[in-house]
Amino acid sequence: MLKTGQQHLESLRDGRKVYIGDELVEDVTTHPAFRNAAQSFAMIYDRKRDPENVDVMAFEDDDGEICSSWYLRPKSRDDLRKRRETHRRVADWTCGLIGRSPDHVASFVTGLLWDPDLFEDNLKGSAANLKAYYDYMRKNDTFACYTVLPPQGARQPELYQREGLTVPTLRVTAEDKEGITLNGMKMLGTSAVFSNETWVGNLLPLGEEQAAESVTCAVPLNWAGVSIWARKPFERFAVSEFDAPFAWKFDETDSMVIFEDVKVPWERVFTHNNAALSRNIYFETPSHAMGNHQSNVRFQEKLKLIVGIARKSAELNNVLQIPAVRDTLGRLAAAEAGLGAMIAGQIEDAEEMAPGYLNVNRRHMYGTLHWCTQNYAILCETVRELMGGGPFQMPADISVINNPELKKKFETYWSVPGQSAIERMKFLKLGWDLLGSDFAGRHQQYERFYAGPAFINTLYSFMNCPWDEMTGTVDRVLAGYDVPAAGEMRHMAAE
Ligand SMILES: Cc1cc2nc3c(=O)[nH]c(=O)nc-3n(C[C@H](O)[C@H](O)[C@H](O)COP(=O)(O)OP(=O)(O)OC[C@H]3O[C@@H](n4cnc5c(N)ncnc54)[C@H](O)[C@@H]3O)c2cc1C
């Protein structure tokens, strides 16, 4: 099924416990901190169904049901292109500012289906349960976020034990024939406020002694014992759409999710008591690659916006003719073009990890992920340089036009040839919201950390590199000449 935006909004009025500080939010779809972002998620569901999008963004499953393309299990490059274009349209509609859109975790779950034995060998019945969960998600158009990290600072349990403190990390505290009981906290549920469920798992390596933490399961966010603790919501502080157009409607939010005696039936448990496996499932299948391919595609749409702001900034500040400015714009344009090629290459050089199915090339995907995480701050910095002090020359907010006298003065002093004061303010507010505001600062951190810290990202490229191919070239060159016989060696200078 392809749910409507309205159906998605209704599904969020489910009694979930969301806290902003000490405030318990009654309805995330109407609360001033979340309502516009909730509408943005609803918009994705509605536009996906539109006649001009549905052919690309949906497919017919084996039961003849129409489902979102992010659940498509690709068998050809055309299927991979369909998935890419689906991610691209979602990112285009949200300016690449919603990282955990409904296509992200769904792609992770779809990728996990490649190797059922991996699950079954650990937990009897889990392969069928995983397939049933995928069917459930696909048929209900379920939106899941994921919480796959222990809370920061809680990764060395012995420090807590020494102080007599409870280790806050989520773990299985009991199990019976119905299922397991979860207690503890997980980070960091981006989009949790707007999701139906959270996928609980482990993307960081666990030690064997952490077996109780090595659970992978899916938990609806309104279940008894689950609470969502949101960070400061930027939407609440956006004065108006004019003053902060992105914070106004695209703050996906990030939240800690707490589990207190949450009962999860076995049908929703996919790994249990196996520290290594709970992480390996993402890498021994295309899961991690499919999920992060979405991130690569999303990043490109955001980069288009950033490059567009750079160009407009140069035009509006009347510096476009300066060779050094053109050089900067050329470098930004080259970066965006190169990124597009890196993403296309993932499909062109697709891999077949399981017979009959194709997945994006993992090495290319990790190379792209590395490039994006390392370059986001540099790209933003370049455009901020071009913006100069413009954002701070503007009045505090657009309320200045409420007073006819102030409005007249604003128009007199702030207008420039070819651009009214209000047009100029609109653009500079937009640029600052993306590149300098509180919202922008969160995006800097998001792009750096959403797929784990830099040293882990580099490790993915290390692990997936065909080192024999690299060292083979060195060996071939070395084998092409011999050690000179004694006395044969002559220095050029000596001849
Ligand atoms: C905005 C945002 C959204 C996020 N969304 C999600 C989400 O949706 N789901 C989810 O599960 N997680 C999410 N995360 C969490 C993210 O995966 C983690 O932030 C990331 O893995 C880093 O972990 P940490 O924040 O605990 O930092 P730490 O692990 O505490 O690291 C802090 C710093 O120390 C460095 N460091 C730590 N250990 C080493 C080492 N051994 N060698 C070298 N350097 C080291 C790190 O590189 C980093 O710079 C999100 C994070 C952010 C910031």
C-alpha cells in the first residue's frame, strides 16, 4: 500500500511519549515544535502517490500490491536506477535536509534479506520473522527510524560499575517464551518523533561480554515503556518561514529513546546474544550499502542547494565577474559533478552479493560516504566566505515591514541595483539558515557523524579495498626488472 500523508499523520497520533524538556507533547502533528516537519513527512507520502511520481517511486510486489520503491529488491541496473531516482525525488522535495526520510531505514531492512541463514543460524525462526517484518513494513508503508548506538560515554561498563552506577545502555534484561524485555537507552533517533517504529540494533562493534546488548529488534514507538527525549527543536524557535525557511519545516529532530521494561515478542527479534553478528548483519549483506546509498543521493541534492546559494550570492553581491570568485564557483560545480559521477558509478559497477540480486558497489559507496563526510564543512565554509557579512546587515526579522515608516527606510537603505531590500533579506535569511544558524550547526554535526565517526568511515574503505589488486601492481612492476649482477651497476654520473 502507499499511504497518504493524512494516514501518516494519523498514525503518529498513537499515544507516544515525546518529551521536550519537561513537557510531554500531546500530539506531535499539531505541536508548534513539530507540526511543520510533520507536514513535510506527510508531503513525501502524498507526492510519492502523484501520477507523475508513482511509476518511479512505487512497484508492484509479488502479491500484486503497489509498494514504495525503497522496498524494491533490485535484480537489474534499472531497478537500482529506480531506487536512486526515488531517493533523489524525496531529497529534492526536502532540499536534502531530511536525512532519515522514510527511504533510509527501509533500505537497510530490505538489504538484510539477502542472507536468511545469517539470522537463522543465530536464532531459530528469525529468518522467517525478518521476512515477515519486511512484508509488514512494505505492505503498511511503515516509517522506521533507527537507534543503533549505545549512549555516548556508556561504552565502558566497568567505569559505571566501579562507581556503583547503572549502565544506561539498552540490553535484554529478561526473556521467556513470548519474547524479550528491554531496558536502557539508545541513541540517536533522528526522525523518531515522526516515525512509526524504531529499528534497534548495533552498528558499533561489541565485546563478547556485551552479549545482552547485541539484540536487533523492531519496536513501535508508542509501546508501553518507550519514551522519546527530543533535543532542542529548531522549528519552535523559527520566527517565521521567511526568517528561517529550513528550520521552519525541515527539522527532522534527533532524540534519545528510552526503553523501560519494554516487552518485544520473538517475531520482532532478529538477532540475540551474539555480539559479532548483531553488527555483521549490516556488512555481510548489502544493508549498510543500500541505506547509505540513499545518504549519498540525498547529499547531492543538498549540495545542489549549497552551490546554488554560492552562485546567487556572487550575483547579488556583484562579484561574479571576478576571476577568483569564478574559480571558487568552478570548484564547487566540479565537486557536485564529481559526486554525481560517484553515485552513478555505484550502479554502473553494481555487485551481485546473492545470486539473482544486484546491489550498489560497496567500495564506491564507501568512497562517496567518506568524501561527503569529509567535505561538507569545507563546502559550507567556502559559501559562507562568499556571503561575507550580508546576513548580519539585515534587521532581526521581517516584522520590520509591519511599521510603514521603518519599511520605507528599510527599502531606501537596503535595496541594491536590481534587488529590493526584501528580496535581498529573503535570500540572506535562507542562506544563513542553511549555513550558519543553529539548524545549520546541527547539519554540520549530522553530516560528520550520521554514519559513525570519521575513523570508522575510513575503516569501511580499508575493509572493502581489494588490496591484492593494489599490491599486485607494485609486485608486477617489481618483477619487471632484476637485481643487477655484481659489478654490472653503473652510476650515470660515473659514465
Ligand atoms: C545529528 C546526528 C544524528 C544522528 N542520527 C543517528 C540515528 O538516526 N541513529 C543512530 O543510531 N545514530 C545516530 N547518530 C549517532 C552517530 O552515529 C554517532 O554520533 C557517531 O557514531 C559518533 O558517536 P558519538 O557521538 O557517541 O561520539 P564518540 O564515539 O563519543 O566520539 C567522539 C569523538 O571521539 C573520536 N573517537 C572515539 N573513539 C575513537 C577511536 N577509537 N579512535 C579515534 N577517534 C575516536 C570520534 O571520532 C569523535 O570525534 C547521529 C548523530 C548525530 C550527531
